Amino acid sequence: MKKKLTLTDILVTIVIALIFSVIYKVWGPLYNILSVFGLHVDQLIYGMWFMAATIAFLIIRKPGVALIAELAAAQGEFLFGGQWGISLLLYGFVQGIGCEVVFALFKYKSYHLFIACLAAIGATIGSLFLDVFYGYIDQLALWNLTLLIVARLIGAIVITGVFAFYIVKALEKTGVTKIIRPLSADDYQSLEEEIR
């Protein structure tokens, strides 16, 4: 499979990102509602903001897709009036980089649930670094910071990793991803076996 991004890859990534930018915009008020309950319950749904990266990569399976998807989704959320303003672009960048680093470690050749969950952790780490830069989590007591990090990690693994992986699996069963993604060697081999 060629690893160079084609125009089709970029356009599909942008479409995925636009869908997620709408979801991200709607997700903000839900996040705010959950923050009222305290104990970082809101962090359990934070992983939704990383999901464009894993979905796009699992569908297209090429370098750079996760970063493009996160940046485009963050920009879309910003343009739709996202409540966090221009900082959304920085978050999109670091979260996309967090996912890209994980996919690069596996040479962009592994598309398993475990890798999607690791990408979720990478995006979480990126978001936490930016939270420290903005100066609101480094003031927390150690127990409170630990609770925030654990809740965000759990939410990211469940939403960005597991949920995203199974959404793409469901799409694969419909055959939609075959339109976007070239056939694999296994596909060619099974086709040859059917012809014989």
C-alpha cells in the first residue's frame, strides 16, 4: 500500500474532520454539564475530542492523517463557535501529534484495538501538556491531579480507542472503507482463491 497521501485521502480526512467538528461543538455543553458534578466526571468524556484522529487513521491508514484530522476538526469547531476559542487549534495540533507518534512507532502498519488505545493515551498526554502550559492543572493537589489524569485516560481509551475502533470495524463490514482504502494483499489472495 502506498503511504503517500492522495487528494482523495486528504478530502476524506477533511470530511471526517468536519463531521467531528460538529460533534465536538455539541460535546462542549455536555462536558460543561458533567463538570458540575465535580471529581472530574467530565474527564470521562474528554476522549471524544481525540476521536477524529483515530477514526481517520483507522480508515485511511496513512502517515499524517491523524494530525490533519485533529487540526481540521479543531478548526471546524472553532469556526462553528467552539467555546474555547483559538486554543482549539493548539489542542488539535498536540492531540494529533500524540496520535501520530504512536502510529509512527508502529510504522503505520498496525491497525489493532491496542494501537487505537495507545493513540488515545498519546492524545491524552498531549492535551495534558497543553493544560499545564495554560496553567490550570498544575495548581491542583496531587490527589486531584491524579484523579483528573486517570479519568481522562479512561475516557480516552474507551471513546478514542475502543469506540473508534469498533465504529471503523462496523464501517468495514458495510464495505464503505474499501472505496477509500486500497485492497490489501490478503484481499488479493482471497480473490485468487475464489477464482481457482
